[in-house]
Amino acid sequence: MAITARVSVATVSNVLNGKDGLYSPGTADLVWAAVKCLDYRPNQVARSLVQRHTRTLGVVVDRAHGRLTRNAYINGLLDGFLEYANGVGYQIKLSVC
């Protein structure tokens, strides 16, 4: 993206992270045009490595509860958990053991 916008990688990072005052409005326009042109989507795995925070919650369900699709209680619990986590910017990893 830095090549497309003809700016440095640091400038792209500053624009995408909203660090106002470190670049001109014209430079921000170039970066946002490159974002749109390239259909850029942030890589959450790469971001978590830099931030040292995954924003991921784990849910472990005991196999004794039967198949998840047939257990109304577990389904309701997971639905609520997923809805809340999504609302606060977390993702869920589910494990059945």
C-alpha cells in the first residue's frame, strides 16, 4: 500500500491508526485512496503480534453435553457469548473436548 500511495510504511501506519498531526491531509487522502483501490483489510493476526493482544476468547465445551446443535441450553449460551464478544471487538475460538 505504501508503494501505491507513494508514502512510507510508517506514514501508512500513522494514517490508518489515526495519529493526526504526523501527516498532511493530502497525504491522508493518498493513503485512503490506496486503501480503497487495493480493497485493504487489516490482518488481525499480524496486528495481534504487534500489540501482543489477540482479542480472542476461548470457550471449551465438555463433550458430555452432547452435540452442540442439539443442545438448546448450550446453543443459547454460545449465542449470547458470541453476541457480546462481537459487540466488544473480540472473536471466539470454540473447542469441544
